[in-house]
Amino acid sequence: MTRFSTRTGRNLEPNGLAVELARRRVSGAPLVDLTVSNPTAAGIAYPTERIAAALALTAGAVYRPDARGLYRVREAVSADYARRGASVSPERIMLTASTSESYAFLFKLLCDPGDSVLVPVPSYPLFEHLATLECVEAVPYPLVYHGSWRLDLEALARAIDARCRAVIVVNPNNPTGSFLLPEELERLSALAERHGLAIVADEVFASYDWSGARDLVHELTGDLPALTFCLGGLSKAAGLPQMKLGWMVTGGPAPLVEAALRRLELVADTFLSVGTPVQEAAPALLEAGAEIRGRIAERCLANLRALPELMRGHPACEVLPVEGGWSCVLRLPRTCGDEERVLELVREDGVLVHPGYFFDFADEGYVVASLLTNPTAFRDGIGRVLARAGSGC
Ligand SMILES: Cc1ncc(COP(=O)(O)O)c(C=O)c1O
């Protein structure tokens, strides 16, 4: 009998929330969706003429594949890092079709089947799937909340074993919105160097900093003692997920950087997955990105500013501080389980939020809302979540 691989054997049965949502959609009842993470579907005005002009440049482009990505595009990405105050040579930049593809390439580079990578929790839920598809194990390490979210570096150190190849940090983290502190980075990179681990820094939200002038780490492209890969892409940095262009910057000790780039080139050359049109358009899209980022920032900040007023009168509920990114986390009384709460919210209140377990929060009582939501819907939806929490769930 034909057999399939175990790595594609994930349970595809819809969960309780998906079933409830499908039921609601069929019934035609309205739903306030506080989980929109796609900026192109969030009613944000895009500079469509600039985007069209950028794409028009690609008509008639000649196919000249370069496994690392066209050099002038890497120069444009380098210039984008300069905007953020980081000096990154185009030689250290490689283009990919998305951040997900960057992860897949890095797991191929660093891991043999059965090796592991350390992943933060709570965080981006795709890590486990990305790792499984490469026959790699995603081993969690915790972020802990004491007024702000910090890496639990002791627990991280305990999770390292002989099969561990890399540690992933998401900076700022999704959904907690927390950036690394300089002292955390120092300890993390010393730990990584001591154990021969690579650091993979997911910086897709790094341009979205709501913290003001605080001393936070915004990117890991500097001279760290461990081999380091910083991931970014048009998806978040320019609010253009449909373009499918990501990048990674390799840093650390020079011999390791050189060896890693040579091997990554081999991986990328096997697929040559980044389309020529998006590369031709990328420098202009990166420029248009400033305008799009501005609109996204306006949206996120409008929703963040609405929160204190919305929370008034709900002393048992709390919005956790948001340093950056596109989400906010609400801590609610643990009067009912997360699953029951989100199901009730859809069924009874017509509002959808992400339950904390979606991001592997260690405790119950957390829900996550997207700051990309239309501000009227955001106020309405958060109001309904808080009202239900007040009524016992
Ligand atoms: C932390 C994080 N990394 C990566 C991605 C995906 O990026 P891309 O669209 O470039 O694959 C997301 C998407 O939400 C994310 O939250």
C-alpha cells in the first residue's frame, strides 16, 4: 500500500472553534473578527498607484537567476537596514520567497533529521509545523511575564541537549509584543556560543515599535559571538504579504558566516524560488513600504490608544504592555476555560479572538486581539470580550 511521510501526518480535523466559526458563517450572522493578521484585508488604504508602477517595471524582465537574490535588491534591503540604523553588507543578505522559506532553508542548513531547535512560547504557532516538515523537533523554552515578557534563560539553558542546533527568538515577539533587552541578548548570545548553537532572530515586526525611547534590542545584525541569522520580509516590513519576498542576514564569526552562506547558496540554488518580477519591483516596493508602514502604525496606535478607556470599569481584566508588533494580549479572570470562552464569544457575542492556547500560553486566561482591526470594530469587539468576562466567562 502507498504510504505517506509522518511529517505530513498532522491532524487536519477542524477544532471546536473552526466548527463554530463555520456554523456562524453558514448562518449568515455577523462576526466581529479581532484576529485579522493580513494587512491587505484590514481596510488599510494602500498606495496602489505606487505599487502598480513598481510592478510595471518588471514587464519584459530577463530571467537571470542568482541563488542569493539579485545584487541590487540585496543593496536595497541593505539600505532598508540603514534606515533602521544597522549596517549590513549586501554580501551577507540572501533573498527568499518568505520568512517561512527562510526557516525551512535554515533548518536544512543547520539540522539533520531528529535534531532540534529551541522555540519560544508563547509565540508564533507555525514553528512546530515548519520544523516537523524538515524532520526537526521544535523544543519549547518559556517567556515569562513579570510586568513585561522576558526570556527564561535558565529554562532555555536546561532545554539544550546534544541534538540542539539553534535557538529562535522573535523580536518583537508575536503575540506578546516584547523586544529583547540588551542584557538578555548578551546572555543569550554567550549561551549560544558556549553550546555551538546558531541564533535565528525573527525580526519581521521590528519596524513596529510602540515603546518610545526605551533601550530595547531592535535587530541582531551586529557582531555577535554566535552564528546569527536575522529574518525579515516585505510581508510585515512593507505590509505586502502577497508579494512573497523575504530575506535573511547572516552574522557572527567570519569563517562561520562564509561557510553558512556557501551552504545556503547551495540550498537556494536547488529551488531558485524567488520570482524575478518581485525582485525587479522590490527596491520601489521597499520605498513604498514607508508609506504603508505609516498607515499600519496609525491603525495599531489608534487601537492601542483606545484600550485604557475600554478597560475602565473592568478592574479584573488587564491589557499587558505592548512594546511592538500587531497584537495585544488581554489577561482575563480565569472563571472559565479558554476554549469555552472563545466558543461562547463566537456563539453568544459574535466576536472572534485568538485564545491564548493558540500561541501556547502556559496558563489559561489570555486572549489575543489584532491591532490591525478596524478601530470601530476593535472597540466594539473588545467591549464584548470584557462584558463577557464581567459576566463570568
Ligand atoms: C513572527 C512571525 N514570523 C514570520 C511570519 C510570516 O512571515 P512571511 O509572510 O514572510 O512568511 C509571521 C506571520 O504572521 C510571524 O508572525
